[in-house]
Amino acid sequence: MHGYELTERGKILVAIVLVLLLLLVPSAILLYTAMAGQASPPPADNDAQASGDYPPLIAEMAPSQSIESPPPTGGGFNPPDISYPNAGGNPGGQYPTSPPGLGQPSVDHSEGTLSFFFSPGIQNTLDVETASMLGIFLSSPKNSPDSLIAVEIPILSEDYTEKTTSAVISAFAARGVREQRLSFRTGPDEAADGPFKVSLYFFTQPEK
């Protein structure tokens, strides 16, 4: 047998044939797979065909509804009730919110003063805002171990004087201040039904 040698032209032709085979064979496989997938129909729903009903393409959904139960008090903000001991030291009282028509309380921490408005005709205890300011008033540097608390009120009837002093004593008792530290003083002004101003400040009893 005689040996054969490929010429340069033969080598080029062989290379071209190999490249074409590498490109055409995978393409033919992919084309065949795609055609086979298109030819096979999706499985039919026997139940749907038997009944003659077909499922809807788009499901109808009812709009979502949020059900909100009304608040138990009918809406609005209701401040919490704060229990405090009464003048006799027994718990069970409540600081009411500030009645309408009363002025705003004012406190000066550094000077140790507090003023608020009180109306014994419509309230028996201090309102929430005034009661909360008692803590600021008692934390004043003027509140020394030997200091007393002056409580100035206008000239009132006996009934209104008792209601006012009882309300102040109860509020301080809730913060651990004994009645003996309170010194009630009557100012020159006279008030009928109120509201009237009550002024508090610290003072030290002069030594005898």
C-alpha cells in the first residue's frame, strides 16, 4: 500500500468539514427538540371536558374589606385615672382633668414656687396637670429638710376653704409630704365661686 500525504489544501478542507460538523450537529439536535416540544399538546383536563365547563382565565377576587371595631369609648383621648390617697391617707381618689375655665398652672423649679387655679364649686381635687407639677415643685433646691410649704389662698367661705385645703393636703400626701409641713395662709383678696389662684412656696421658720 502506498502512504498518502495531505496537502495544505486538503488540510484546510478537512478542518472546514470538522467545524461544520461541530456546528451543525448541536443545532440539529436543538431544532429537533424544539419541534418535538411544540408538536405535543398540553394534557387536557378530563373533568373540565366532561362537564363542558372551563375554568376562567382570570379569577375574580372580591375587594378586601378592613373591619375596624369602634373604640369602647367612642373615640377621642381619655387620660388615665390616677389613684392617690385622700386626706386621711386612704387610697381611692382620682385626679380629674383640668376643668374648663381654669388658668394654666405655673412652676419655677429654681425659685421653688408653684401657682395654680382652683375652683371648689366644680372640683374637689387638683387636676392632673397641677398634680404632676408638684413633683417639679418638690424637687426644687429650696426644698430643704427644715423648710415648710406656704399655701396662700384668698378669703373663702368655710365650705370652700375646707374643700381647697383638703385638695392640697391630699395631693401632697400622695407624694409623701405630711400635713404638718403645710402652712395655709389667707391673702387679702376675696373670691366667691372661683376659679381663684393658689400660690405655693418654700420658707424656713425663723429660730426663736
